[in-house]
Amino acid sequence: MRIPDKDKNGIRRYGKWGWNEVGVKEDPRCCVIEIQPHHTSVPRQCSSVRGHGPNGEFCKQHAKIMERS
């Protein structure tokens, strides 16, 4: 679980790996955390709705985890 850095255009990219070095552009409606689903080796953006935590960029679950760290 991590938060990807923004690129030179200010956009976060998710799921970067060997065959997809560009990744997928951030969905502004979803939580900013990059997760690693157990059924695949390709990371992706958390699909839960934002609105919690710092700047309202996290889902409720990840906001609680960020508060503890």
C-alpha cells in the first residue's frame, strides 16, 4: 500500500510495471492509495470513494490507516 508520486504534469499513475511503464491515470473520484490485489501482481488504485483523511483524498478505510501511521 502506497501513494504514487505525481508526474511532471501533476498526475499520479497506477499499475506501472514492465509491460506497462506508463500505467493508468489517476481517477479523481477514487482513493489515492495504490493497492496490490491478491489475485494479480499488477497494482491498482483503490476503487473506494474519496472524502476522508488529509485533503479528502482517501477512502474511509485508508484514512483510518493513515491516521495511525
